[in-house]
Amino acid sequence: MSNDYYKILGVEKSSSDEDIKKAYRKLAHQYHPDKTGGDEKKFKEINEAYQTLSNKEKRAQYDRFGNTAQGAGGPGGFGGFSQGGFDFQGGDFGDLGDIFETFFNGMGGQQKRRTYAHGSDMEMVQEITLEDAYRGIEKNVTYKTNIHCAQCKGLGHDAKATFSQCKKCDGRGEVRETRSTFFGNFAQVRTCTECHGVGQIPDKRCSSCSGSGVVRGEKKIAVKILPGIADGQIIKMVGAGEAGERGSQEGDLFLHVRVKPHAIFSRQDDHLIIEKEIQLINLLAYFSDSEAHPIYVTTISGGKLALDIPRDFTFNKPFKVTSEGMPHFNRSGKGDLFVHFKIVPPHKMSKDAKRLLEELRNEMR
Ligand SMILES: [Zn+2]
Ligand SMILES: [Zn+2]
């Protein structure tokens, strides 16, 4: 995986919380963007790694699943594939946020000027087959979302526009209003809708997006799903969510991977389980000459495998075929395939068959 958090922090997988903290402090100090020799990208990486590894739950999840698999590709890319219909908006908790912001501001916090609204994160579901999960697959996903306005390149106004002070907010970018809420009345500060918080109004607003810099549109991304992915695992596609107002930061896309149930295999972690019906007579034939009467089992890779069942095998337990299960997501190797035999008696027997069976019984006594 490209972002190995342990590698980024230069620690072992077995490192203690204390060691991780120490490593993080040292590196954060070294790469802080304000310092000479600082490196903003590296600094962000280090922080991301530390946020996960310093949290017990997140670390355990990361150890198990490699966190959220960072999809390759990103925005742009493929066309042609349409999953159709997925367009979940993130919940809008904006109002509640406003209330608390006002509340804390009122308690002597700093009054901070709002910037443009960032793009919201999005969530979508991607269904894949067990075979897809076995091999890994690149899915092209198309969905409706807010995208940057092409006409103004996300600026919201003509490139040569001149500006004048916004009359609605007198150039403050915010308006005050009193709101009654469940908690009582609040004097609330809201971003001015007229100037989008800038305090200035361009003489020529973009006609296509009426000044917000975003329009409704379609995004197409290629998502790389790695072999061994589990049902319910989430892939985070950075920047693939909604576009932000006027070129501000884009949201992320969280793709929930759903592995569809399989017709013949069931999955238990990285092991696969299959039920195999076998006629009693074929079982006897197998043990008489396994090359002439092989017993085959289907594998997830699409092949047929001749089983090598030892003579002393007891059929009341599953037969294990090593490394024919799912690939491990985060390390090399594969799980196993467990074959549950179901031995089927003959439906009906002819007179000849009964006579032959009697002969066989006497022979084998
Ligand atoms: Zn525009
Ligand atoms: Zn205004």
C-alpha cells in the first residue's frame, strides 16, 4: 500500500503508543512547513498517520483493514460506466453548527470571518462480486454532484469584473439576525448570501452559476478496488466529493464497497466455504482409482481442482484446500478453501445393481 502509516512514522508495527508519539513529535518538528527544510506534504502525511496510530480503535482497524484503502485515480479519468442513481448528499448540520458558533463567540471566543463553504463529503455504495473482490477491479463511477463552474472556472464572476461594497452586509460579509430555537433566542451571525461572505459584489456575476462558482454536474472517477477487499470496507477518494464555493476545498467521496453474496461460495474472513455433493458410488470409485475417477471442486479463480483426499480422511469435517480462498488484503498470501462434503445415497437401485453390490460386499469382507 502506498501510505503505510508505520513506515511514514518510521516505527514498527509492534511499537508502543509512547514510541509512536515520540516518533511523531520528532518528525512533525522536522517537517513543519514554517521551518526551513519543512515539507507541507510530508507534514500532512505524518499527521494523518499519527491521527490513526494514536487512536486505539483506529489503529486496530488499520492493522486489520489497512484503514480506508486510498483509491487510485482520483477525479477525472474514465467515462462510459454509469452505476446510475447514486447521489447521496451529506446531512446538513449547518444550522446547528451556526448556533454553537454563535454561542461560543458570545462567550468571548474570537469572532472569525467565514470563508467560502467547502464542498461536502459524499457517500456512495459500490457493489462488486466476490470474483471482483478476489481479483481486484477498477470501477468507473459516475455520479451527480456540485462541480466547478466551467464558465467562470469556479471564480463566480467575470475575470475582468470590478467590485463594489455589498449593500446587504455593508461589506462585513456577515449579517446578524435573531433566531428562535429550541435552546432559546440567539443573536446569530450568518454568512451574507448576497456576497457569499466576501463583502464585495462583482459588477458582473457569472450567469451560469450566479456567483457561487459551482454548478450541478457530473463527476467521473476511476476507483481501484484492491484484491481481498472485505464487504463493508470503505474507500476514501480524496477530493472526489462536492466542489466548494469559489474554488475552495472539495469534499471527499466515501465509497462503501458491498460484496454481493455468491451463489456457491460463502466467505469467512479470507476463507471460502463450498458445499460439494458427491454420490456414494463415486466416492468408492475415487478411492479405488482417483486418477480414473477424480473429484473436482470449483475454485473462486474460475478453475476446477482435482482434490487429493487422503484415505484416512473422515467426511464429517470440512476438507481444507490450502490457499484457494480470498487474497489477504494487507499482506501476501491467501486464505483457504473448505469443502463440506454432502454424501448422497443412490436414489433407487436396479436388480442388477443390488446383485453387484451384494457381490462387492462379499468381496470386501
Ligand atoms: Zn460560474
Ligand atoms: Zn454581503
